[in-house]
Amino acid sequence: MSTVAPTQLPLRPPAHQVSPRAVRWWQLRAALALLFVVTPQVVVLLVMGGDAPGWLAVTAGVTGALIATYGILVPPILYRIHRWEITDDAVYTMSGWLVREWRIAPISRVQTVDTAHGPLQQLLKLASVTVTTASAKGPVTINGLDAKDAAELARTLTVTTQATPGDAT
């Protein structure tokens, strides 16, 4: 009786970048975080007037500066790092900025393919594709795709998955 070794999937950077509009999406998310975190502090400062503790103005300023710096510096870095690729064998993704994660999900393990379009993504004509697999690590998500590319990717993955033997377990 002979055994067949499983096919080795190469660990390599995926070929495709996300949409350039993803940079704006990440910047807008940072701007919203800035708005929701700093605005209450500023309101308290305005309401309290001269009675406001000095540390409150300092924390509002530091928080605002940190979030603004993140919003300016990090999205272009994310754009350079975030990549994806679909082959007949696997879904490849690379993401993160401080901690980079490379994921390879064999097509034979794909269970579902979902697309999501949040409000900011809709505004920028972007989408995310989530590929759920039979993995304890969880789904593989590709964020920041052009909405049309995401729809085509979901269609292609569905067709490829249906044509691949196995029960995705």
C-alpha cells in the first residue's frame, strides 16, 4: 500500500494588491475614530470651561495627535503590504502592519464565500471578501477590494470550489 504526499503549496507573497481606494477607506476609518474618541473630551472641556482639569486637554491633544498620525502614516503602509491571490489550489492573503499574517487556504477546504460592503466601503466602491474554511484559525478575509473585483472574486471562488473534489472538512 502506498501513500501519496499532499501537494505542497508555496509560501510566497500573493500577486495582487488591494484597490488604491483602500488607502482612503483606512484614512476615513481613522478619522471616524478620531471623531468618536476626541469629540467627547473636547465637549467636556468646553462645558467645564476653566474648571476642566489640565490633564483632560493634554489627553485630548495626545489622543488626537496619535490617531491623526496613524491615519496619515499607516494606510499607505497597509496598501503596500495587503495582498491577495486566488489559484486553482488555494486562496493566498497577506495582511497586517506591525504583525504580518500570511494565510493559505486550500480550495478544497473552502466552505463559504461572502462579500461585505460597509457604509464607507459603499461610498468608495469597495468590498471585503471572506472565505470561510474548515480551519480552527478562522476565515480568510480580503479587505479593500474594488467592489466589482470582489464580486468577480466571489463568483470565481464559488465556481472553483464547486469544481474541486472534497467535502471541505
